Amino acid sequence: MSDESWEVRREVVRQIASGWKQEPGTFEIFYDNALNDPFERKHELQNNPRQIALAAIVKQCLDHPQTLPLLQDRAENDPDEQLQKWAKKKLQQYTIEPRKKY
């Protein structure tokens, strides 16, 4: 997405996640946004479009082979500290929960 407004980019990702999640190519759209959206947090209450895209991937494509590596990368390398914390929490959730199913 190339709109200059992070709010517009965030809303586009949300709409794709809710209305077109089954369409071919949505994973790639989310993946690209999770890595490349130029969002820079100016205050705490802003919603990072990268995090919205990553959340959609985690919710809808957890079994995709690129999901956990992407989540790991964002937990370690995303410039937004809030997204890093969220990604670390999700990683812990998904690496611990499967063991609880015994």
C-alpha cells in the first residue's frame, strides 16, 4: 500500500483481513505490509499497520511456513517497540501452547 496516511493503510489491511481473507494473494499482501509498511509511531495510541497485517497472518495463516519466521523476525527487528513486544508474546503463545495439548 502506498498511501501516505498510516490510518488509510491500516484500514485497508483491516478491510482485506475481514472481507477478502480467502482470496489468493492475501498472505503476500499481509506479509509485504508486515515487513515494509513505513509506519513510525508518534504516540502510543496509534495502530501500526505492520502489526495489523501480522495479526491477520497469525490469525488466518498460522500453518503457513513463513508465519513463525516472520513473527520471529518482527519480534527481534521491527523498529516499533510495541509491535516487538506483541510479536514476542505471540511467539511464546504459539511455541508453548502446542505442548499443553498432551
